[in-house]
Amino acid sequence: MIPSDGEELGEGPVPSTLAEANALSKVLSAAVPVGTAVGAFVLGADTLVVTEGRVLGKPVSGDEAADMLVQLSGKTHQVVSGVCLARWDGEAGRVCAHGSVATRVRFRPLEAEDVRAYLDCGEWRGKAGAYAIQGRAALFVEGIEGDYANVVGLPLELLGRLFREAGFDLLQRRWREPGPGVTS
């Protein structure tokens, strides 16, 4: 894994478009500086939390994280992930496929002590919407509609589909002939 310094956009008219643009930015910034091998796949992903039309990014302080958790308390929000897959050709990546997934997550009403305890555990750092569903924040979740892996941060079904569109079968770990409707 190569960390990306791609600039993440914080605003956009459509969260899925914004998440995909951020994923593309990550692909381009991660691959160029390290001299990615010709033929290698480069994957970028970005996850956003959207509530009441507002995009919640990664909080920069405990106060901002607390505000985000209060906004999510007792409500349903969307977790939107954009994924971009490129195959490196030596000078610039050729985008093979991209897409996005949205998952609905409902939080139970949170008490002030819930928020304080969660902030103290530190899991909110670096997480869109100030929470990690695979950690202690799972205790906040009343229900989920859609792809759980998306909420964790990488929608695996979408990832498999994008690789298939690019001509590579992750399950069998081999190149394959594209089928109907599949581009290579």
C-alpha cells in the first residue's frame, strides 16, 4: 500500500461524483512518485459520510468529531465510497474502471457520555463522519442497508466488479476474456 497525497475535494454537487473524483486524485498522486511498474494496477478509494445533504469528512479535532457524532445521532445517513482502478502504462495511468456505492446506516440516539467515551478511545481520528463501524462505533448502529464492507472503507463487491471490467478475475487471480458488457 502506498499512501497518497492526492488532494481531496470537500464539496461537490453529487457525493458519488465527489468520492470518485477523490479516488482518481489518489490514484494519480500515488502512482507517479513511486515509479509504479508498467502493467500494475493502482487503486484509489475515498469514503464520505453524508447526512441531511452535508458531506462529513475527516474531523481535525475532537470538538469537530463530537459535532459530527451529534449530527448522526438518532438519524440515518449515507456512507458513499468512490473507487478508481487504473492500469499503469509507464507515463500515465489508464483508468480501467470506476464506480461508487452508497450504504444507509442508522445510528441510535447518542447520549453525551457515549460521545465522550468514543472520543476518548480515539477511533474517530482519520475517519469520515468521525467513526469506524468495525470498532466501538458498532455499538451506535441500529441498522444498515447495503454493503457493510463499504462502511468499513472499501466496497469489495464493487472492487471485484471493477477488476472484472478491467479483465482480471480477483477470485481466480487470473486474466480472463471479457464477457458481454465488460470492457478491457
